[in-house]
Amino acid sequence: MRSFKFITYFSLPCIIAVFLLGLHTFCFAATEEQVEGAELGPDAIFDDRALINGYTDKYADESKDVLWAMINDDSLGDYKMAAAIRVFKQKYGEEILKDEKPGIIKTLIRRLNHSGSAFVQVEIMHTLVVLDRYQYFASMVPPLLQKMDHYNRVVSALAYDNLQETIKNSIRTREARIVFNTLRKILFLSRKRLGNIQEPDQKLRQKLTILRWAVKVLGTQELKNLPQEVIGLL
């Protein structure tokens, strides 16, 4: 009986200590992928842009085959996936051969439909436009414009940057019409709030910048189709 009590009293603290040590080790060893799996809000302690930019720099010298293997890896974390897609787009998007495009586009659309990461979605949308502008401008640019209102400031900024890259040097009326009509709907929905704005915030300024491009391409007669509250802000 004494022996049993000794073992009980001695073992309980040891068991607790071992458990706490194991728990600490498990938490400390949480992988980078687990951290990446979370969709971080605007006030998170992690800098989303710095993480994506860091991986972008890291993958800058990777070959097309390596980047494509990463994009096809379902276990790759969201930041790494967004960076891999961005580098693939920037380095090889304009060089993809015609017979390669269908398979690449199919994979990207599958990834877009199954990814819950706004970072990944924004990069895929822009990549699809780069790969086939005529086919995907109308379907990908409107959701990119909507992503500019995302609660995460980095997602909003990435959407704007990609849109700026998309419309840069473009004078196509078809594309300007798509952009104009999308922004017109967005601005009409918020026209009551716009009436009280004296100084536009960053998101609104960015929308107005893109809207000015569309009006420049289409002509100033389009101004009459905009909410009156927007005219004063332009």
C-alpha cells in the first residue's frame, strides 16, 4: 500500500510535467503551413503583404516546371501558393504556348473554385486574364473590382495593383465598358453614403482612378450614367 501511494504521488507531477512539455513542444513546432492556412484580418500581427512578397522573392529564380509543380500541390500554404502563381504569371504568363494553355487554365480554374484564400483568388483571376485576355477579361475583372472592397487591406491592394496592371496601356472600348458598368453598379449601391463624403478614403480613390480610365476610353458622355454623388468626387 505504501509503495502504491509513493508511485501515485511521484508519478502524478511527472505525468503533468511531461504533458506540459509535450504541449509546449507541439505548439512551438506548429508549421509554417498551419500559420499560412488562416485568413488573417487587417489587424493581425502578421504582415500578409510582407509574407507574400517574401515568398515571391524566394521563388523568383525557380523554373516554370518547379513553379507549376508547386501550383499543383494541394498541400502548399496560401501565401506560398499566391506567390508561386504570381511568379509564374510574371515570368512565364506571356510565354505560354498555345497548346499548353488549355491544361494550365483548367488547373487554375479548379484551384480558383476550391481555394478559400482571397490572396490566391486574386492572383489566379489576374493570371487568367494574362493567359487569355479576350476570354477571361469579362469574367475575371468584375470580381477583381469587387475584391477591392475586401475587409483585408492587403487583398484590396493586391486587387487594385492587378487591375492597374490589366488596364495599363489599354484603349479597348469593350474592356472599358465592362469596367465602367461594374463600377457603376458598385457606386450606385453606395450612393447614399457617397453623398456625405468630403475626402475619399483609399479604396474609393482607387475606384475613382480606374473609373477615370474607363471614362477616358469611352468618352465623357458616360458621366451622365453615373450617380450624381460620384460626379463631384471625380
